[in-house]
Amino acid sequence: MAEAVVRCLRDGRLDGEHAPALAVEGSLQCCPLAAGAMLHIAAAFASQVAAGKAQARGLVVVAFDRSPLVYLEFMRRRSLDTNALDRCVRILDCYSDPLGWKQKIQNQQHQGNSAKQFSTNKENITVYRSVKDVTKLMSSVTELGGGFEEGKKYFSVAVDSISSMLRHASVPSISGLLTNLRSHEQVSSIFWMIHSDLHEPKVPRAFECLSTMVACVEPALVDPVCGESPGNLSVLEQNYSKAKFIVRLKRRNGRVKHLYEDLYIEGNDIKFDSAPSVSIEVNQSLVPKAQFNLELSEKERSDRANVVLPFEHQGNGEPIRIYDGRRSLPEAQRDLSLTAPALVDEIKAPKSGTAKGEIHYFRDSDDEQPDSDEDPDDDLDI
Amino acid sequence: MEEYGGGGGDLLSEAMGSAARVVVVEDCVEAPGAFVLHLLLKRALASGGAAAFLALAQPFSYYDRVLRKMGCNLSLHRRNERLHFFELLGFPGGAREGTIADSFVRLYNEIQRLVEANRAGENAGQFTVVIDDASLLEVVALGSVNDVLDFLHYCFALTSEMNCSLVVLIHEDIYADEENMGLLLHLRYIADLVIKAAPLSTGLAADVHGQLSVVNKGTFSEQRAKAQKVWNFHFKGKENGADFFYPGTRH
């Protein structure tokens, strides 16, 4: 759920821990929605900061994919006024001149004219021109973050997107940057966007490992005949209007919680819609697709309930029949059904003074479904 | 109604809308999409705007001939400085002029100056940058996808800063087998609008030359939010343009 995610980011880090990190993953089929999700999280987080509800005093947005004005405009539409934006949001603009070409051209032409639109630093936008230098990027981010308030106050970082960064720097250097930011004493939380289909599968996984939360934006409808033109038009059309927002939260006790919402575009805004049956749907999707059946049908369930377990007292008033694992020949011939194994009739000897050994077996596993991922230690708060 | 020589602009213009800044045209050998580029160039010049055409595939004379048949005089527009034609068949010009990246910087510089000049001009119409084509850009960059993407990123940034639009042609079938589709996927990501020309699944036909699918992402534009985002129709190429029609509506 988007709110849960923003809350985690807002609450920030605990003492002695690294900052929480959110990885937002999108793909081409629903890229406007993935972009929208990232904008939404940034705007919602900035609102929390502006209202003083967050651990962080400000948000630094490292913008590669979009003009800084897009973020500011989106936040304004979410009722963040100019004062709040100036106070709480700084944008490191890696979009306008990432490689310093414009500056190079200006220097060559000996034009010191700083009135040109693209080279002016607006109040909360700082142009960054050396995207290949990750170390310098780190220090620029921390410098911007330190400028929100006097004293060592917390700030948060948003990177949009890691995929663009990966064009200029290697996976290890960017992982290093994110790790350094997470462990930086002033960073309260960090979130980033990555486009999973632009890289080999191991790359988004590597960044997922660095995160404490992963939010995947997936197409609402999956077209079985994917990729071909034009494919299923209505599927394509739907996938540009709405998508699934699936969040995996790693809890401190090691448990992974799954949350699921629908996300859709309304006008020029992005909205989230909680699905009612959350856990059932997600659990169903957790069963891996295998060539053998991992689920039980109704008949199989009732047959299972009818199986007589060894050493178990049926307690239905009939003579006690304890199956001792042997099938006597006449019974075996009579009873061909495998689910009702032949029982050796034994009439239990009435209790005598000299007590024989008895086995009392209480079945305790009826309520639990097999392969359920319920963690019996879930209520522990270690 | 299809206008004479306008190439049945209605269906295509309807699908494209007016707000798209970055248009990517994908085609393949069986269904070449260059005609879409010619149409868009003609439209850009006809509406009073200016254009920069980066030609890697053909010399000026070729486009002049083709557009002339469509009723657009490129030589005249070039003389009037409404069309700025970059003949890049010999790009980047050899090692002595610096690295490939430097050549791209110079090219970008020229385009940026043109866009700025147009914006500052009296008759500031829409400026369109047309690239024919991105696959050849990769060739002249000696396979360096990063250099091409850097250049395209700067052109893309121009569209938001300077109110101009970008049209790029790319051959989709070149990238079909690669594990990492590189340039094609990146272009699809940055595009507002993807126009894909493909052959008919039933094969060749005399009356229908292929199908066009138009995907208009309509990113956060109020007008486009409710509008149809995905279109598919057939086309037939003509000497003076192209006709667009829904399947089965052709007599």
C-alpha cells in the first residue's frame, strides 16, 4: 500500500540502524504508471515533511529522467505551496545537462551569459553536470541535504532513476553510493526507481537486496501473446490506464509482508485503490507455477480427512480399531480402496490391573493448511 | 475524408493528438516507416513551423523528390531557412576532429542554436527535430549506444525546455534478437508516442501495405487522459502520401 510505504519512509531510521530504503520497479508496459507512482511517493513524502510529521527535514530529489519542473509541478498540484517547496524540497538536476555539454559549448563560445535559462540555478534546483562521477554526486547530495536546516538534521533522498544512472556508472559504484547514503548519519530514508526491463535480471535484484521495501508496478493485464504488434489492443490500452502496485516489506524479524493495491491514472493525477481481498490473492500468486499440482481439490481434501491415521482413536463409538500397519490377507482382498486402508480388527482388551502400554495420539494439525506461510513466531516482537 | 495529398491525415492525426513531444517511429524491412517521417515533416512545415532534419539514410535530393510529390517544396523551405537540413552521411567526420562524443556535442550545439533562434524569432512556430534514423546513428557512433543515448537525451531535454518536438525513426527488427534491446527500449521509454509500422499477418496485399499501431502514452496530460491510447489501422502508400483506414473499410 502506498500509504504504508510512505509511512515507513516518513518514520525513518531507528538508532543504530541504516535508513529504510524503497526500490520502485517498473517496466515498459506500464511505464507511465510507474513514473506516476514515483511522483506520487515523492509528493506524498514531501507533504509529510512539510507538515512536520517526518523524521526528515527535507527531501533531495536526484532527477535524471524528468525535468525538475515536472516534480515541482506535480507537488504543487498536490497542494504543496511554494514556501513549503522551497523549505522542504531540493532537486539535484541531472536531467538538463548531465554530461556538461551545455557548459562545454558555453565555454567554447566564451559566453559568460548566465541569463540563459538552462544554466540558471533556481532556488531549489541545482544543476549537476558530472553524472559519471559517483563520488562527486554523493557529496553534492549530502551537501544539498545538509542545507535544509541548521545543525545536523535528517534528510531523505529520492533517485529517479537508477536505470539512467547505470548508463553512466557501474552497478558496484551505484550500489556503493546507495549503501553509503543509507549508512550516512543524516539520511533518514531513501527511495529509487529502476526500470527492470532495461537491464539483465540480476541488476534489479542486486538493488532489491539493498532495499528494505520493494514496490513493483506491474501491468494490470498480462497479454499471453506479448510483444507482437499490435497484440491485444484492449490489453495494451488497459495497461496504460491502470496497473498493480505490489509491495514487499521486509520486517525486522525477517518476515516478508506482501501488500497489494491497484493504481490508475485519473486526469493528470495518480490514484491508489486498495483491493479488498489482499492476502488471498497474494497467497495464490505465491504458489509457484510447477508442472505438478501443489493445491488440493475438494475431493482430495475430503479424502484426506477420511484417512485413518495409525495409533489414532476414532472415538465414534465403534469398536476401537487401531491400525498397526499390517494388512491381513482377507481384509486386503475385500477392501480395494487405497484411501481406506484395511484395518485389523482388534478389540481392545478391557483395562486390567496390569496396564499395558498405550499410545494416545492427538491430532493437532487439522486447522493448518499445508505449505501455509503463517509464521507461528509472528507475534513475537524481538 | 482523406485530404488530397495529405495522406489521410485524419486517422493518424487523431491518434497522435497535439501534445506529443517525443515521437518514435518503429518499422521493419517488410513495412518501412519512412513515409511517416515524410508526412510528419510535411505537416511540421505546413503549419508554419520550422524543422531540423538529420539525414543519415539518404541525401537531400531524395527527400526533396519524395516530398515534392507530396506537395511540399523542401528546396524552398531550405532557402527560406524554415528547414535546416543536416546531411550526416559522412558523420562524424574522422578522428582528427575529436572523439565521437565531441562530434555529437557539436551537432547538438547546432541544433540547440537553431531551436533558440526559432524561439526568439517573430514567427515562433513549432520547431521539430527529425532524425532518420537512430539505427544509423548507432552505426556512425561505431556501435556506442551510450553516445547515441546521450545525444538523444540532450535532444529530449530540448523538447521540454524549448517547446520543440522530436521525431525519431528506428528499425525495430534489427534489435529483435538481442537479449538487451538497448537503444530500442530506451527510445520506447522516453517516447510520448510510439508509431509502429508492421506488415499484415496475412502477408502481402495489393490494397493494404501494412498496419500502423499508435500508442499514445498521454503522460499526465488532462486532454489525453480519457482519450483512446492505443490505435491500430491499416495504411496504403501512395506517390503523394498514404491512406489510413480501419481494417475492412476499404472498398
